[in-house]
Amino acid sequence: MTVRFKVVIPARYASTRLPGKPLLDIAGKPMIAHVCEKAQQSGAEEVVVATDDERIFKVVTDLGIQAVMTRPDHQSGTERIAEVAKLCGWSGHDVIVNVQGDEPLIPPDIIQELALVLASQEQAGIATLAAKISDFEEIFNPNAVKVVLNKDGYALYFSRAPIPWDRDGFADKTKHVSERITHYRHIGMYAYTVDFLNHYCQWQPSVLETVESLEQLRILWHGEEIKVKIVAKTPPAGIDTAEDLQRVEQFLLNFQQ
């Protein structure tokens, strides 16, 4: 099955740890250029960078890549993507994959796979990814978001807590992964339909979303489904620190040799 889809890459200049992060040089090119190349290799029919900063807009358009200036007051990347869909005149059934602007190592095939997951079912207007957790410490790490699925692969809940809680398996406090149930880590990539984005922007934040600091809980709170695709391997992490930047640059330099 083939699928037609767009990719939107939100890119903000402001960053506490790495100001101007999308424009930082990695192996001779700005970070955002690497991300756009990966998106173009995914088979997307359109790749659009969404930014609220003139400097990012200029760099992207000088590279020959489409960019859209969006409002600076969006509360989330999802709202920014909804504005892009409106400005570009995309139809309600169009599929959009959200690729973060700080993920220069994102595999192009996983972008396409996520679009296909959404397009191959009709129950949900949004799809995302998860991977099996094999490390006990990760289950209890609040920075690793866990997701619990129903029998059909739709999300029941997301949490920073170690869910599902293996009452008997964790009772002895030995540090081992449960043998009775699989734990999954959520991977924060999303594919949406434009219709879904338009609905989402009309919803108020939920208490669960605020308490857990997880935007996707707003969707479950309002009774909508989220399709979850289990992938064999977690995609490479994005860039949040100077150490991450060095790691990615060294990887790309080694790859070019």
C-alpha cells in the first residue's frame, strides 16, 4: 500500500540549552537542513518548515525548502502544525507527519511507516509510535513516557509512571523487567489528519495533561483514539544538549567518510 502524506517540521529559535538550535552547524550544514533532507527522502509529497523566526525562515527558503511563518503564541507544536495546514490549504483527509526540527538522524522509512499506519485504519485521526522496553531502569524513569495499549493497538493511557504496574512482579523490589507483561516506551512522533488537527485546536487542556505534562492525554481525555505502532527499534534521539550535538556530528562525519 502506498500513501500520500505531508511532513511539517516545527522549528523554534528559542531554546534554553541551545539557543538557535535549528541553525547550529552539523558537519557543514545547519541542523534543520539535515532534518529536511530526511523528510524529503521519506517520500512525502510536501515538506514544510513551520517557524516563528525570520532567521530560520531565511535559511530554510535559501535552501530551496518551503517554510511558513506561524504565530508566536502557540501553546504546542500541534497547534502550530494546524496553522500550517490552514495556510497551505490542505484538505481534511490529508495526512501530516510531525517531524521535530532537532532530529537530524530520523530514519526516512519510519516517517513513511507512521503515515501508512494512520492511513491504513479509520478509527483514529492520529497515530504514533512505541518500542518495547528491555531495561528495568527505563520503566521507572519519569523522562521515559510509557504507553499501555488495548488488544487492537490503540492507546489506553500514557504516563511517566511505570505502567502497567506489575503488582506481584515488582513486589520483591528486584530490578528485572516483568515476565508477565510487556512495557512500551512512547516515541514522540505523530501523524494526523487535518480534520483531527482542527478538532484538537478546539479542545481545552485537560487536568491529566497538566498533571503528567503530556500533551497527548488531551486526546484521550476528549474520548478520541490514538493508534500506536510498535517498532522494533527506537529511532535515534534528538539534540537537546551540546553533548548531543557533538555525538550527532561525529556520527555524520564518520558516515561521510
